[in-house]
Amino acid sequence: MRKVGPYGVETLPQVGAAGSGSATLAAGSGSATLAAGSGPAALVDAPAAPTACRHTLTERARLQWHRRDGGDPAALAEEFLAAHGLPLHDLTRPTPTHHTSACGAALYLSAAAGAHLAGTPTTAPEPAPTLPDLTVVVYEHGPTRTTPPTAPTPWWLGPWTDSWTPHQHADAVDAVRAAIGRGDVYQTNLVGHAAARYTGDPLPALKRLGALPGARYGGVLTGDGWAIGCASPETLIEVTDGHLITRPIKGTRPATPAGRAELLASAKERAEHIMIVDLERNDLARIARTGTVTVDDLFAVRRWCDLWQAESTVRATAADGLGLADLLRATCPGGSVTGAPKHAALTQINALEPVGRGASMGALGWVAPGRIDLGLTIRTAAADTELLHTWAGGGITWDSDPHAEVAEAAAKTAPIRATLAGHRTHPDRR
């Protein structure tokens, strides 16, 4: 039975040695153990959590919210954090921490929750409905912990089944191009989903994702009946002492010398990228001091696994009184995974994508007084009791080639699938 707290949604109180427990999930003929709380025996590995603290953190409280619960997830997150010693009502002012034992919190917000905040709810069925749309886990320091060695369980990952065929994906690209031709939208990001059955413990597989080259937001977050593994290179929003940063990524080529030259020379990729940079500038301008939004390193080429990707840095100074809730409302869902204009793109995404985006294209990271660091959950996988799920896609513009877009999505998900299966990737291949 779900415990309903004062926020009208599921909450978990402080987890101690006797109450941390775990959830054992049936998975075909095997079984998988996913931690229900961090507890004293489990490694806290939330993306962007302080490295020095990870072996001393224990779960203090947890909030989980689904869209069916109703309400405003951004406000719920801010209120819940404040109630547990992490007030984030004004990100421009230093917050005294001597009145709380909390170190910080992991925060996850799904793409569907972001669309809800933007006023464009999604109706596509979710392929992993056990995943919450909002999770906030507050941690405090405890004694240094070590995870006792355990015998590895046999790991098997079955074949991947896509939620749409390459032909259907290409047809969706053509539909976006037609909408651009009508003037309905300038760019729309299309995302596909795939699932595979597994047996064994999925956590080691999900944790491997964090070691992929370029995984700036590598880590895992677990709950009762679900787990998320992230290898994202993209900063959705970072806040340090009132300074805002987002790092949109748009434009992809193979990580070869020829691929790098082609990416830098591509008018299509540059136009797609700058369109999203402008959208992110607008998002930050809604919550920044007037005149402080700037762009650094426009279209800088970075590497993620076997791919070159173009990244820019957008900076601003937070407006007085900016709190976490308004920050999430302004930045979620991220413009690089929606398109422009954002509302029109979200409407088209809802009409074209056959299933929901689940754990992908949302926000996942760490929040604490004086520091917020949330990654965009691209290059992300999730486990439920029976299936592993992955998502991948790309931005569609008038110049997009449908077959090239299908191939790009496959290139983005290939390292994720290989890593989940336990195969080596080739980060040094040129």
C-alpha cells in the first residue's frame, strides 16, 4: 500500500539499518534485486552527487509522484526539500546549512512531467509505467560504508524490440518536415524506444553506463520496482551561487577525423544547433536578470563514446528570488529534446511518438543549498521488473534526411545497448 504524506503523494520516511530493505523483482526465470532505499549497505551513485560523500550517504526521506497524483511536481519538489532541511526558495542567496543534517538530494523529473509543467500533457502510453514522474531522495551523512562482496548473478539480456520500425520512424521524420513546410514548427525532436527482457540483477549493467566516455552525468537512481542508469553528457541546468548554465547538445557525427570535419562544415547541423541555443537563451531569460544571458563556446565539438557532438554553453545570472520550482518550470523539458517553438514541438511529439519517453529526455542530478546540477537524461536506460528500456532520437529540421535520422538514432543507442549487454565499447577507436 502506498503511504500518502502531507503532499498528497507517496513519501518514505527516514530509512535506517533495519528499514532500508530491498525490493526483489521477478524477471522471467531469474530474479533482480533493486534497492528500495539507499540504506547503509548500498552505494549512493546518483548523477552529480559529491564524489567525496558517496560512501557516507544514507537515505533520509523520499518523495515519489506520478502524474495521476495531480498537482504541480515542481512545487512539490521545492516544498518537500524545504521540509527536510534543504530550502531552495531563493537560489541567489547563501543558505545556512548548520540547521540541517541533510547533505543534498537526488532529483529526477520525467519528460512527461516536464511537458505537464509546460502545459502540454502527454497521452502516449508509457512503456515502463512503474517509473515515477518525480523522485526526490534526501540524503544525510552516516558512517563510512562498504558494500560487502556478493556472488555475481548470471546476467542475460534478450533481443531488443523497438516500439516503431525504421520505416515508421522515417515516416515520422517526413511528417515533421511537412509540419515545418506548413509553418507549424521550426524543429521537432523525435525519440524512439526499445525494450529487452532480462534475467539477473540489472544494477551492475545500469551502473556500467556511468563509465562510458563523456558521461558527465553517469550514475544510477533506484526505487521500489524500478531503476534508472544514466550516461548523459548534457547539462540541462546548473546553478552555482546564483549563476545559471545550460549546455545544449545538437549535431552528431562518427568520432573520426572525417566525421569531425563534416560536423563542423554541416550547415544543416549548425542551423539545428543554433535554433536550440536561441530557445535555451529564451528559457534562461525568463528566470535571469535582464541583460545577463550570454553564449560561450558556440558549436564546440565534444566527444561521447564513438560520436562527435556539438555543444554550446549558455550562461546567465539568476533573477532575485528565483526558486527551484520556477527553475524547473523554465527549463523542463529541455529544448534540445523538444524542438522549437517548444509548445508546438511538444504537441507534435505527442501526436507522432507511439510510446512515452519514460526515464529519457527528463532531468536527473543533484540539488543542495548553493548548488544544483541536473543532467538531461539522454543516453539513459531504465529497468522495471521484466524489461530494460532505452530511448534515442534526434532533432528534425527541413533539411533532415529520414534515413540518416534513423541511422543517427541507432548510432546513439548502440553504445548503451552494448554496455548493458556487458560487451566492450571502443572509446579509443578513430
